[in-house]
Amino acid sequence: MLKINNLHVKLEDEDKQILKGVDLDVPAGTVHAIMGPNGSGKSTLSYVLSGRDGYEVTEGTATLEGQDILELEAEERAAAGLFLAFQYPVEIPGVGNMTFMRTALNAQRKARGEDEISAADFLKLIRAKAKELKIDADMLKRPVNVGFSGGEKKRNEILQMALLEPRMCILDETDSGLDVDAMKLVADGVNALRDAGRAFLVITHYQRLLDHIAPDVVHIMADGRIVKSGGPELAIEVETNGYADILAEVA
Amino acid sequence: MALPQAKLDATEARLAPLRLPDGAAWARAAREDALSRLRAMGLPGPRDEYWRFTRPDDLNRPDAPPAALHPGDDKPLFSEIDRLKIVFRDGVFDAEASDDLSLEGIEIERLATATATDIHWARDLYGTLEQRGQTPVARPFAALNTAFATDGVVIRATGKVAKPVHLCYLHEETDSDAILHFVVKVEEGADLTLLENGPAAARFNKCLEVEVADGAAFHHVRAQGRDHERRAVTHIFARLGEASTFKSFTLTANGVLTRNEAFIELTGDNATAHIAGAAVGDGTFHHDDTVFVTHDAVNCESRQVFKKVLKNGAVGTFQGKILVKPGAQKTDGYQISQSLLLDEDAQFLAKPELEIYADDVACSHGSTSGAIDEEALFYLRSRGVPASEAQDLLTLAFLAEAIDEIEDQDIAADILGRLEAWLIRHRKD
């Protein structure tokens, strides 16, 4: 599904290299997790993949089902099936949550040459999906993320994911700011979307989230590279011993 | 104080082609008084503080600078709204194109008819509210309007008016110079909605005097646009009675020069005055909102909400004042003026002012200039919304607070549709 090959990325405005040769292969139907200490480049990787401005790819490739995504605009990547659940979902005063989601869904459908969804069908669809995530009508009516609690913001991210049905989902520290109950709700939402045609890349500091979203492969990222990959037991090792041992071992 | 010679000369040059229209003795006197006022204050010059942000040259010159005609829209604004339409073609009332002026709960007469009648209700208002608005700051083009207005209507609402009254302006001569004057009286407990739109003339001077009696409500929604070479100066003078409501919203799209002034006095307790504007400009655009709200009664609320979206050299200006007179306790005054600058060539100039002589009031004002929020833009794009569409969505979100001031949902939807179309036409790509 997602193939990253020797990806080097620097900040556009500064001479600062952040990613220094990332290799990653996330096949359809799998959940990969990336763990790593602060500043290792995890969030940068998610931003570069989703097309945020301010980064420059100096070397390497990233493809989604064979398509070079680094050449695409952010919106084109979304239409191609890439989704980033933000670590800090953005508040947009004045734009209704419902309007936002319908605009996004229809824009993606249009980009794929599909018909736009009618207002009535959309309402039915969003209500059903919202119910599963315990998102009430009020949250749908309010401006995007404005006045939402940390948990509500993350649930709203998962709602968008459920609605847009992307094939490649990147979750950037979705567990940050969540209490145990909220985390479980979010994880249930993610697990409900797991299927053979979809892949997940879960970026997290802690093993906790991975108790709920069981990964197939765990990668450790440090200083802009994947330094170690393994099964779920790698996450437990991090939780028990911290990153120091692993980093020392690969150094 | 004697006026500088240059100002006297400019004023006399402007007056030379104008003639005071005929009318009944009271109307003639009102016009002559206005002319004296104008001669005493003179037309604005480059040194006038009140015209610091806006050059009045095109308004001062004796003839109107020519303006290209717009072919008109397939579906004109407000055309789906059930309304009573009054049409002015280059500043002249067109009876053929207008609806029948009789409607339950309202009296409408052409200005010339009213001002020719010896005993008429409009006598107490014509030029009176305008004159009240001449202090503390002079508004020469309003005095000029009272003196020389050639057409218009006077409207008296006596009950709940069945449908909005729509002043529809058409522009068919490239050099037309129109001066229209409207007098509106909303009687006790009555409720009137006034709509205005359309290119009126190459140069347009419009004055609207509104008396809102105790317990009455006046709603006003106007759109200025589709005539890019327009030069317009408009005034609203409103006086509000006890527990009355005044709400005015203006959409302005493009136009070389537009100055919209409003002078609103809250003279009865518990009255509410809201005035809002959304202006969008691309290129040769100068838009000026100059608002003066006076609180002269207890427990009144006023809101000024002005938003401007500017790009490609467009200039927006705002001068807004809240004056709270001694004894106007429990005043709730709010003023916000904001601009969204879509590129580095656009400019916004603002002068917000508060002047308060009562001690138990809550007044707030704010003025900001900003660019599109890049974080929000990326968030929308990451969900598949194309950049141009995402920018439009954020632009409309910025304007929302002003548009929300329109109470009628159908009218608001019409205005919003007009804005959306403008944004699409003026996209970068």
C-alpha cells in the first residue's frame, strides 16, 4: 500500500535535515506502528506524506499503491486515499463541522469522477457514523473543532476517517491528550475500519494505544531513520526499558 | 470660520451645474437650508480628518467620471424573494418597471409628489435627520443630497408590512450622475424590511433618513456590486425610539470608490441598533465604512460588525465611533472591524473610537488585519478540499459574523450565494 524508500527531508526555510533515509513498506491489511523519542522525525514523516508546506524532499520516494504521492497536492493525496489523523486537530471558527465534512467528501468524490452525495444521503450517513463514535448532533453542528475537548477532537478525526474511507490511514499521536475511556473509544473506531484493503500507520510515543490497536509490525524511529523493526513485543520492550537500550544497541 | 479659498472654489464648481428642484414651501426651505449648510462646511478636502483615508476628488468634481455598464445578472439578487419592487433607472423612477406602490400597512410616494404637498408627514423628517447628523462631524455630500436630490420615495409603514420593499437600481448611461433621497418612517409597532441593490449610476449619491418609532422595527439589507467603475457616496441617518430595532447590512463587491456613512442615534430607552457590512475587493477598489453611533438613552444596545476581504491592491477603510452621552447608562456597545488580506498588496486602514460620558456602560471595540490561516487551510486540503475551495470556505467563515446579522434566512442565503459566486470569479487560478 504505502512504500517509502530512502526518504530524505529537510526544512524548506532552514538547512536542517529531519528525515535521513526512511525506508518503510506498509502492505494492505496491516497495521504498522512507529515509535520513537521526541524529535526523531515521526510527525515530520506524517506531514511530508500528507503534503504539508514547509518541507523539502531532497532524496527518496514515497508511493501509494504505486503512485508517486510526493508530486501531488495535499488534496490530491487525500483523494488518492491517504488520510492523516492530526495530533492537534485545527479549530476552524465559522465553518460548520457538517459543512466541512460534506465539502470534503464531495470534493474527494468529484476528484475521483464520482457523483456528489445528496444533502439527505449525507445526513443519514454522517448520523450513522457519528453514533458509532458517540458523537452527538451538537458536535456536528458546531464549528470544526471549536470548543471541543481533547477527546472530542480525536473522535472527530476518526469520524472523518470513517466517513472518507481512506485506504491508507496515518494516525499521528492520536493517543495524546486522551483518557483511558476516550482512547478505547478511538481505538474501537479505528479497529472497526480495519480490513484487507486498508492499511494503518500508527505514530505514538507510548505502547498504551497499541494495547487497543494491535499492530502487526512495530518500528523504532530515531534521528530521522527507522532503526529497528519487529513484532508487537518491540513496543512492550520500549515501554519497559525506554528507548535508550534500543538506541544503544543499534548505534 | 471662513473656508479656505480652494474649498470655496471647489464647492461652487460642484454646485454650478445643479439647480434646486421645485416643491412646496417647506420642501424648498429644507433644500435651501441644506444648501446653506453645504456652503458653510464646503466639500471635503485633502486636509479633512474625516477624509484622511479616502480621496473625495471623484465625488467633488462637477461631472461624473464615466463608468462601464454591466450587462446584468441572469438571476438578479432578491429575485426569488416576494417583494415590492421600486425601480430607478440612472436615478429616475421607472413606474413601468416598478410594482404597484400600494400595499397593506404601508404608504409609498414618489419624493416629488410628497415634497409638492403642503401638509405631509415627510415634512418633519426630510433633511431633519440629515441635519442632526451634521454635528459633531460634517457630512457635506449628505447636505448636497438634501438640497439637490432629484428623485426617491418616501415610505411610511403603519403596521406589519406584508413583504419587503425593494429599491432596485439600474444603470444604463455611462456618465449618469444620480442623487436620490429616501425618507422612511416606521410608525409605532410597525415592521419594515427594505432591500436595495443594483448599479445605480456612474456616480451615485444616496441619502436614507429613517425614523424608527417606539416599538418599531426596521430591517435593511443592501448589496452594492456588479459595477466596477462605480463611485458612490451613501448616507443612512437613523433615529430610534424606545424599544425599537434597527438592523442594517451591506454587501459591497468591487467598485472604484464607495463611501458608506451611517449616523445612528438611539434616543429611546431599550433600543437596539445593529449595523454590519461585508466588503470584498479585488484590484481597483476603495471601500470606506464610516459609522457614528450615538447612545442618548438608557439600556440600549448597539453593534457594528464590519468585515473586508481585500486583494490585489484593494483598499478598505473603517472609521467607527460609539458616542455614549451623559446619562446613557447600561449602554451595551460593540464594534468590530476586521480585514482579511489575501495578498501583500491589499491595505486596510481603521480608526475605531469610543467616547463615553456615562459611568455604567459596557463598550468594546476591536480591529484586526490578518491573512488566511495556513493551518486551517492545510487541514481542509488534507481532507481533500482543493486549495481554492478551502480558501473560499475560510473567507466565508471570516465574513460569517457580519452575514449573521441578516435576520431573514432567505435574504441571507441570497447574499451568501452572491458572495460565493464572487469568490469563485475572483479565484487566483
